[in-house]
Amino acid sequence: ALIAQEFKGDGWFQSRPSAGAFATVSSSASNLAPSNPALVERVQRDAAALYQPELGPVPQALLTTSGSGLDPQLPPEAIAYQLPRVAAARQIPIERLQALVDEATLRPLVGPPVVNVLALNQALERLAPVTDR
């Protein structure tokens, strides 16, 4: 629950991108400067893949890696951006998914609220198991 994991497919909430391909041995940031063309290309490619016109710009947390490359948490806004996609793929009402998100949202004493993506996906699997793996 403390390390981000990769989830593939429209029926799952996605974590932040991982600079180390979600491998704990290579846990680190990418070390690419904001001016590095490789970083710009990767962010543009990810933004194009995630973009949903009706929702507007993709939240930055879905495009940038964390310092460790394995941050398991996202801000609630980044999860909310994914709600329509997951709801459609799982055929679950958005309101029901929002209730799961609310239950999985951690509100620390210091700092903004965050959602643990693994815990959220585990709750999602209990609610509506994927049968075609």
C-alpha cells in the first residue's frame, strides 16, 4: 500500500507515471530537467493518451512522476478526472465510484487530502470484480 503499482486498462484507476517502471530496485525520479525534450515528449504523449475533451486538461499529478517514482497517492482531483472512464468500463454509476473515492480519501493533519490508488482499486475490485483478465 506504500508503493505505487501499475494498473492497465480502462477499468482501473491509474497511478502517477513511474520513472522506474514501478520497479522498487530502481526507485528514483527520472532526473530529467523541465527543459529536457525527452521529458516534454513523454508528458505530451501521456497527456494525449489520457485527455478527455469533456473534462478539460489532464491533472498534472497524472503526468508527472514523484521523487521516488513510486508514490502510491494522488490528489482527489486526479482521481475524479478518471471517474468517467472507470465508470464506463465497469458499468458502475459515477456516484457509486465517488463514494468509493470518498471512503479511500485520506485527510492528514498536515497537507492536502490524498487517495491511495492501490487501496481504491482493491475496493473497486471488491465492488465489481473484473472477470476477463
